[in-house]
Amino acid sequence: MAATTLVLLVTYSLFLLHVSTQRLEFQFRNQTNFNFTNCNRSAVPFYVTSLELHPDPVQLGELIVLGAAFVIEKDIGDNSRVEVELNLRLKTSKGYTELCEILGADKCHYNDLCEKLKTLMKRNTCPDFMKEKYHNNCSCPFLKGEYNIGRVPLFLPGLPFQLRGAFDITVNLQEKGTHIGCINLQFCITNCKPLSG
């Protein structure tokens, strides 16, 4: 599903783009429909300070532009698994539909993000700036530091069916059973009109 693909791209990009310092309420509000917040309840080693996504709303089958800044306060994925738990919701006229109940746990929980990135990098090329600026080959470990990824164009493939609506996605990250970061994303695909429910 395109929403899951977008979440994986954003999560992947966030790890590649790594953000800074140590608190929760950074938001980017220059866009109409796209919004993000760090949803941590305490200080964590990974958080986003800036995130932008264009166009707004996202159009499938076209280029999107993703920009991010984040901080990693300790090495992540160094000889340990990084777990990703997703909560995917689609806004309808009657509230929200929990997409993980429809898609299944395998689309909403990843036991080993590092292994997933390693597999992804076998089919794709890591951008040169990651290697040159951050000494990272788009895989674990992600070293402590401040990351600032300028606007990067990415192609989001179209689907054989129409996908549209307002999505609310929460990404929780854990390493060795310890919470290391949480980000909530709100964005629209095609348009923001809630589906009739």
C-alpha cells in the first residue's frame, strides 16, 4: 500500500537524515496539510527538528520532495536490532480507520530495521552525500550526530487503484527494548477529503 511505502520512505529518510537534540514539540507548519510532531514522553536519543514534504497533498506516480533535519544523541543499530512499530490510520467521515487491522501485523511491525535497510540497499544505491558527509552507507549503525538532509527528490510509484485521503501515522522506534524515538506524521494523498465511512 502506498501509505506503508510512504511511511517506510519517511522512516528510512529520517534515519538517513538524522535529527538533533532532545525534546518533543518541533513542528513544521508552513504546509497546509502535512504536519509532524515528536511524540516522545521523555528525552530520547533520536528526534526530528525539521521535516517537509512536497507536494502537499502527495500525488502518487510523481516525484515528491522530502527534506529533514534530526539529531542522534547516541549510536543507533550498533550490534543490536532496531524495532519499528507503526500505527496507520485513515480519516473517514465517521472518525479514523485503523489500517494495521486491515493490512496485518507484518506491514506495521518490523523486528529489525537494520536488516530491512540492508536488503533495501542491495536493490538501491545509497546517495553519495550520505557516504561523503555522514560516512554512512544507508545502513546501521547510524552514528551520533546532527543530520541535515536538504530537499531530496523521491519517486512514489502509482498504484493499480486510487488511493486518497488524510493519513495519521505514528512511528515508534525501540532498541534493546528501550524507546529511542517517536514521530507522528499527518499528510494527505491525492486530496484531504475524508472517505465516507
